[in-house]
Amino acid sequence: GPAPAGTGPLLGFRSVAVSTEDRVTVPQGYVAQALAAWGEPVGLPGRLPPFRPDASNTAAEQEAQLGMHHDGMHFFALEGGRGGLLAMNHEYTDDGLLHPDGFRTWNAEKVRKSQAAHGVSVIEVRQQPDGGWQVVRPSRWARRITARTPMAFGGPAAGHALLRTAADPAGLRPLGTLNNCGSGRTPWGTYLTCEENFAFYFRGPDRPGGHEARWGIGPTGGWFRWHEHDERFDARRHPNEPNRFGWVVEIDPFDPASTPVKRTALGRAAHEGATVAVTRDGRAVVYSGEDARFEYLYKFVSRDRIRPGGRRGNAGLLDHGTLYAARFGADGSGRWLPLVHGQGPLTAANGFADQGEVLVKTRQASDRLGATRMDRPEWIAVAADGWVYCTLTNNSARGSVGQPPADAANPRAGNAMGHILRWQEAGDFDGLRFRWNHFVLAGDPANPRAEARGNVRGDAFACPDGLWADARGVLWIQTDMSAAVMGRGEFARLGHNAMLAADPRTGEVRRFLVGPPGCEVTGATMAPDGRTMFVNIQHPGENPSERGGTGRSTWPDHRPGGRPRSATVVIRRLDGGLIGT
Ligand code: FEO
Ligand code: CA
Ligand code: CA
Ligand code: CA
């Protein structure tokens, strides 16, 4: 295993019990405060529309309010004070909750409101004298980025024929970002937001071509029904529009007038997140998994070193470099396979005209290279000891008829519980080889089915998704059991979704936070002093049987009959101490 990163116990709190209450539970001695719920004004100067609990805010008002379904998040400290900026993703919308009458009377205004509730918020937060935190409104940094915000392409695929549309014949100016799931930050002070399952947004052709079929663009798309009133999302009319999603988007949170850039050099994928490591000689390495069954794990190594000058000095750093897909060997070894046009099978004869096409068709290129098909890789964290950890949330199709069997890296057929892999690069983060093992196989050890039991040391959990390493070396694991399985069968004893703290040296896992019914727990970040932690509660009250189900939750407002809302939770210790000790 990895070498110890320090001495002394990392985890000092008393673990919280499994819970099925409609609240956020944290350890004794801690306090949790809900902040920045869906619909609150984001803080745009002169535009502070209050949230209407019956969801009757207009699309224009939603454009000035926090979006729905909070997900990945990062705290950017402001100089000279106790405050900072929280940049956070709004992954998707539950249109049953977003409008007073849900999907009934579906119209263009509802589509625009759904698009406005997607994307990213930047809010200013400040600590109050009593220790609690508030959103600063108005704020000069406040910003909403939505599914309609003008953006740019950077990198080798910018301007590529596959990115050109009637509205953007140069293929350089995409509009908006969506399904922003995990996230990352760069050492030069920018936020990375990732476009995950974009295929659901497009109504594709009844008989998709090979490229479309490989990406799930077909007749069953259009789940969000945007295409009914916004033809951009009808891929039958605009076949290249889906190619303009699936990218990692770089945002300068300190400049609300800046244009977000889709960094094509990092490849097109159902990107869960983007985690940056730095080589000893100062180059950026970006790890990213693709949260889809049997898809791939990637890393990008920048050509150039990180330069001084912060955000402006590194504006194009992620546009030049090499993308690799991972192949896990059965013997604990691994290789990074370069996705470089002209190398190996990535030739014009095989359908890759140039590097731009390799990047738009990252999945097809990885198929050709023989990368390992994974159990839905989600967040990635680089621990203090230099090992890289990746959650694989679950893949119940593993080993079923016509699907890939269990393999060394994805060792369980019918993998309902998920696992966490880790690897150490040979030499440095740009290494082309690595060695790997399993940090933990998730599951309830009391389960009768061997494949569902796992080997958790400490508090049991399932379906790891969010993963974040704090400055002390604690690995924070956030779970996303689907509402359809939560509390039932093999999940019966695991309660609601939770956040757990793990000690990478010992493997001990301790439950730290439990969320309200139906939610997932996601997006971990801390203020630099390590005394305030921010996490997101996404889709409280989600009901597996219907969209718009208020389920059994009215969190966080607890207004009788009210709508549950995604929100950020601020966690502090009553004695002001370091979180987790
Ligand atoms: Fe959006 Fe992979 O969870
Ligand atoms: Ca996720
Ligand atoms: Ca998930
Ligand atoms: Ca979710």
C-alpha cells in the first residue's frame, strides 16, 4: 500500500449512525447550516428576484437565481478577508418541481426556465461574527452560467467540421453547458465544470448513424423535452449540436464577464469530473472518468508548464497536450494509451481524419486502443501520498448476457455496490505506466450475496460517487445510491446517502454526514483554514416512481406541503476546530 503521509490519527470524530430522517445529520459537536438553495437570488446587482415556493418564478427570474440539483463545487478564497466564492454546478432539473404544474402545458417558457436552472452559479459567501455563513447579495462576482450562455471552444477540435452548425458555421462559439456533474479546480485559479450525460438532452434520429449510436443519440433521447420548443436540441435537424457537449469547461470565477471555454484537448466524454495534479516540472495533469457503463478513464498531460500570472498567464494551458485512456492489467500493472492521431490505429483509414476527430470521437478512439471498460468511473482525488483514487459507482450490467464479464479492475459481476480504485503513476503524474489496487469494495458486509458484501473497514456504504482529498489527507467519500434502491434489499441497512471520511493509510471509513430522503450527497470543498466545509445535497425527496415527486422530504425549508430543494450545507465545529479531527 501507499506510504504514510503523516503521523497521528486523521479521524477524530464519532461516526454518525445510519439515518432515515428528513434532515442532515452530522457528528456530535458539529453544526450543519443550509445555504444557497435552488431559487434563491444568486446576487446579481439589481436583479434579486426572491424564490416563490410555488415555483412560479419566470425563466428570466431563474436566470438570476441559483439553479437546481447542486453538484460539484469549489471554494475560491478572496484576498484579505474570511470570504470566498463558491462556484457550483447545477446538474439537471426535475421539471415536476421546477414549474407549478410540472410537465403539463409544456411550452417554450418552461424549456427556457429548465435551461436557466442548469449550468453553474458563482456566489460570494462570507462568514459572520457568529461563525455562520451568508451569501453576499448583491456581489460583483455573482454569476449564472446556463445552457444558453455564450462560450468558446479551445484546443485541437475548435473549429472542426464536426463542431460546425448552421448557427455557428465556424464551429467556435457553442452556447451553454449542461448536465454539469463533478468539477475541479486548477492551480491557476479557474473552475472546471464537466458535461456528463448530455445525450439525454437530444432527440436523435430514429435510425442513428454509427457515431450517434456510439454516443446514445437516438429516438429515446430528448428526455428533458427541450427539443419540442428549441430546435437546437433536435439532433435530426442539427446533427452536430451533440458534438458541442461532453467537454470540460474552464471558467474564471473571478471575472463574471469572462467567456467560459470548452477545452477540447481533454477529450469528449460523459465527463464526471476533472481533477488536476501537477508534475514535478510544473505541467498540469487532468484526470477524468466517464460516468457511463463500460466507458473509460482518462488523463491529459499538458505540453507546457504552468506559468506565473495566474488565470491570465495560463489561459491556453489546457489547449495543448496529450490525452490518454487507461488500460488496467490483470497483474496490478496499468498503461496509459495515447489518443494521438496517426499513432497506432487512430488513422484516417480507421475513420479519424485528424486530431480533432479523435477528440470528438474519444470513445471510438478508446475502443480502438483497447482501453479498459469500467464500472462508471466518477470522481477522482489525488491523495497526499500521491496515489490517485477513483470511485466506480456501480454497474449492475457487468457480467450479464452480452455484456463484458468481470475483470481485474472491475471484479464483481452485477456490481450494484461500486468500488474505489487507486493507482500510483510510474515516476510522476505524467507516467505512462502505473500500478493499481482496490482501496475498497463497497457494500453491506451483512449481505448474503458475496458480490454485494464488499470489504469496507468501518461504516458500510454503497455507490461511491463524490470523492475529495482535503489538505490533511482525509479522503471524503460521498454516496449516490439511486432512490429506486435506497433502503431496500441489499441496501436496506444503509439508510440514506451519506458522506464518509476515510483514512487512506489504514483504510478506515467513518460515516460523517447523512442526508435527507432521496438525496445524493455531492460536491465537497473547504475554506482554506479547514474549519468550514461545504457540501451539496442534491435532489432531496427524489421519488423513483415519478418526476416531480416531493417524496418524503421538505428539506431544507420544512414548509408543510412545500417543495424539497437542493442546497449547500455549511459544516462547522461548535468549538471552531478543524473539520474531521
Ligand atoms: Fe452525475 Fe456521475 O453522477
Ligand atoms: Ca456524480
Ligand atoms: Ca452518480
Ligand atoms: Ca443525482
